Amino acid sequence: MTTQLQTYLTQNKEIFWDVADLSVLSDTAIVERFLQYGDWKNIVFLREYYGTDTFQKHYQSIISKKRHSLSAKTLNFFNRYLNV
């Protein structure tokens, strides 16, 4: 995890209230948590940090799981936004 990402996660600690050590989070877990609880500025940061293609791959990985925690509204929005 880069210093830039570590700093950003620390600044948004309320989204990861249940994680004691942020450095153990996978990139997909980070994207999923921001999709669940973040706001638009978080999404913009993630797309800029990971790049559109990588962000989309993490999103597709999340939605391909049998069980995920994204709401129907979130799924609908990002399916359309990312043309999935």
C-alpha cells in the first residue's frame, strides 16, 4: 500500500471503523468499503488512484461474488456508470 493511499484511508478512518490495521486491506476490500459507505469524492479519488480500468476490475470482482454488501441502488448506479 502506498503512502498516498495509506494517508487517504487514515483521513477517512470512519469508513473503516472496524479495521485496526488498514495496511492489511486488499485493494478490492478498499473499493468495496468506499462503494458502500463513501461519497462521490471518495469514488473520484479511487478512480484517479487506481485508474479507470483497475477500478472497474475491482468492481467486477466485487459483484461477481455470490455474496456482497452493495445495495441494489449502488449496483444499478455503478453498472451504468462503468458500463458493466
